[in-house]
Amino acid sequence: MTYIRIFKHYVKVPYLLLGLVEMALYFLSIYLGASVRLYGNDPIFAELGPLYPRAILFSVVLILSMMAMGVYQSKAQEGMSGITLRVAVSFLMAAAVLSMLFYIFPGLYMGRGVLAISAIIAFILSIAIRIIFRRIADEQHIKRRIAILGAGKAAQNLYDRIVMKNGAGIEIAGIIPMPNEAVKIDSHLILETDDLHQWAVESKVEEIVVAISDRRQGYDLNSLLDCKLDGIQVVEAITFFEREAGRVELDLLYPSWLVFSDGFNLSAFRSFIIRIFDIISSAALLLVTWPVMAATAFAIIFEDGLGASFLYRQERVGYKGRRFNVYKFRSMREDAEKFGAQWAQENDPRVTKVGHFIRKYRIDELPQILNVFRGDMGFVGPRPERPEFVVQLSEKNRYFSERHRVKPGITGWAQLNYPYGASEYDAFRKLEYDLYYVKNHSLLLDLLILIRTVEVILFGKGAR
């Protein structure tokens, strides 16, 4: 499946085109809705004023709501019924946002009749275009034909974790082992060829993924160069992982790839803009969420007694290794760590009844808005880890400390892409997503993460 890179983040072209088509349809829906509702009433039509500002607002709010519900993610395996449900929830969310905007900016109001008819038209068009899109997306001709050079451990990792599990839009033309390489992949796609270039051209291969376990083994650079010059893309397996899965594969990572690949750009302007955004947004959120925080504090005290503390303060490691205290609502018993620091567990018996609820809907994270306001954290970034675990994990993987190159955040790329886990294995799997964020972070990626976090909150995705 073809990609386009926008502000260093890989976006799948079919889903980008789908979004643009839907935005155009939503824009058109306002004109259709107004025509149906006000047919023959020219004075009312004239009084309503120009429709294009309302059409732009309507389409932008709907698209952002759809993004928040995850309907542009190729990993969704819920079928048409699941997609329809997500689209319906997106429209309800958009209705709430539009109602608020109409209250703030009454000049944009278009009337309940026009808005309702436009929404119905937009919903029908959206479902219709998605039925068509799913049928087209299943067709073989839009799949990207790739070849894997190598059949050892690295190639097996690629084959098992990307192609077999997340292989939508990918078709393997063949797997070519290296000479004297122990073949680890059990597949009918294994083949031998004396002329990689000729075979790739005849097989209409679009991309060759180099997945060689031992880089000292060497490979036929002339053949790969001929492929490259004939328009066939040649990429390393780790770059393929980065693009297809949105993570930096630790098992394939080596220092020179980090040195010569793009990314890791630190912009003073971006830092300034993000800090201004954090201050304004955190102040606004504190004003909006204080009733929820007050109710949460009361619920914790009601469950555990008047002498119980409702806030939990814990030392974490932040930007450039600086330590700070993170604030959360207490969701475990007060003696939860009487035997020292330990990983949280799934269905942890230390979690209280109130704790289960506030963890599921991320309410326990709300006090961290104070950390954002103070500058210890941002809204988006890797989750800050405890000093004990940072030392432990850094000793086992040299790249763990690289996640401290940016500010930690309340939400992040790893939280969206990896289910909650609390073990060394989970920490290193999340590190792969954190490294992707540190390498490719931008204002666009931050916005995308914030929008998709809405899905996590509403559906309790990844709750522990």
C-alpha cells in the first residue's frame, strides 16, 4: 500500500484519499441539506447568508471526529457493522462540538432543520463511500508487491510480525535466502534466483526489503542498484517496520541507522509553540474538569475513609533525565507498595473499586494537568517512568534513555498503539513506539495523537 510522508509521519495514501473524498462530500451535504430544507424559500435562503463557511466548519469538525473514532485506521477489523457504529458515534460527537461552536459563534448557526438534513445526507454518503472503499481495498490490484531479501532470523521477525499479522495492502512476491543462510521461514514463497534484478522486474516487484541477520555477510549490491535504478524501491527491514507499524524495531536497531536516517529534529520554535499550547490548554482544562476531579476525590475518600489521601505523588524521570513528582488520583490501596516498587499487573488486586473505574476512563490521570501547567510534562510524549525502572531498563537496553530526549506526556504514541502492559517485555515493546515518536515528532503527529486519544477515553482502550 502506497504511503506519503507528511511532516515526517507516514500516511497511507488510500486512507488519505478516503478522508479527502469524505470531506468533499460533507462540504456538499450542507448545500444539499439547505436546498432540501429551504426549497422555494428564496428570502430565507438569502437571509441565511453564504453557506461555504458553514460547510467548511461542518466538514472539518466531522473529519476530526472520525479521526478521533479511529475510522481511518487500516488495523480496524470490526467489519462494516463496527465501522458503522464508529461513524455514528463520530456524528454524535460532531453534533456536540458544533452545538458548542454555534453557541460561541451564533453567526455560524444554520438552523436545526438544515443541520439535521445535512447530517443525514452526510451519514448516508459516508456509509456508501466506505462500502465502496472496503470492496476496492480488498482488490488485489491495490496491494503493494514486495520481496524479502533474506530468510534468517531478521526476515522471520519481519515476516511474522508485519506481513502475517498486519499485512493488509501487502503481497509477497517471494523470499530470497542469502547464500549459506539458515532458513528460518517456513513458507512456499521461499525461492532461489541467480538474477535478482531480472526476477524482480518480471515479477512486477515494487519494493525489496533487505532483512539480513548478519550484515557482515554482504549481498549483491549491483543487483540491488539495478533494481533501484529501474524504479524498484529498496529499503532496510528496520525502515520498513518504521513505515508499516509506526515503531522502531529494537531487534534490528543499530547506531548507524539512527545516525544516517532522518528525524530527531529539535526545533526551538516548535518547543515554544507547544509550551504556549500546554499553558493555555492546561489552564482551560483545569477550569473545565475541576468538578470531575472534586467528585473523584470525594469518591476515593468515601470508599477509604476520611483519613485517606486521594492524591498520589510519585517520582518520575522526565526531559533529559530530570526527576519530578507526578500527580495522580490514588487508584490503589495506600499500602500498595509497602514491599517496594513493583510493576502494576492486569487485574491488579491492589486496585480499589473506585480505582478500577477511574483507571478505565483515564480519570486518574487528570491531576497530571498540573504537571503540564508547571512544565514538567506535555500533553503528548512518552509516559514518564520511575527512576528504579529507568535504571533497570537502561542497563538492559542502551536505547531506553533516548526516550528522555523529549518531554514526557499524559498521552503518547505508545499508549495509542500498544495495549497496557507492566513488565520488562512490555516496556521494551512500548520503547519501539516511543523511539518512533522521538524520531518523528511534529505538531501534526501531536495533533493526531491528541485526536485519537478521544477514542482511548471513550472505549477504555488499553485500560488496566
